[in-house]
Amino acid sequence: MKIVCIGGGPASLYFSMLAKKNNPDWEIEVYEQNPANVTWGFGVVFSDETMEGFCGADEKTYQAIINSFVHWDDIDIFY
């Protein structure tokens, strides 16, 4: 099977990684408009339920994700 993902955002990259892991014979291509190795940060917040799903899908990748998290303990919200 050949799969083409348009955009190198978190969902596309995670899907591609899991799909290839579970189907090594699949051909998966990701197209991104921005230059390689450039990131502006996704600013994504994952719920506990999502993190449990990540862990269940692939524990090695889950560990890599949580090891690279940035945490802010002191946040003030004004509205």
C-alpha cells in the first residue's frame, strides 16, 4: 500500500510512524511545505487520555514524547 500524508504536523507524523511500524511493507511519504529540520513548535497539549493512548500504541515512542515535553508549572490565566 502507498500512503501520502500532506503536512508534517503531529498527527501526520505520528500516524506515519505507527502505520510504518505496524506495516513495514507499506510505502509512506510525508510532504511538508517548510524546510527540513525546521520547527516552530506545535504548542500541543495532550490530555491524560491521549497520553494513555500513545503509551498503548507504542511505549517506546511514548517515552520519547514525554522525555521531550516542556512543562510550565506557574501559569497565570487572564481573561
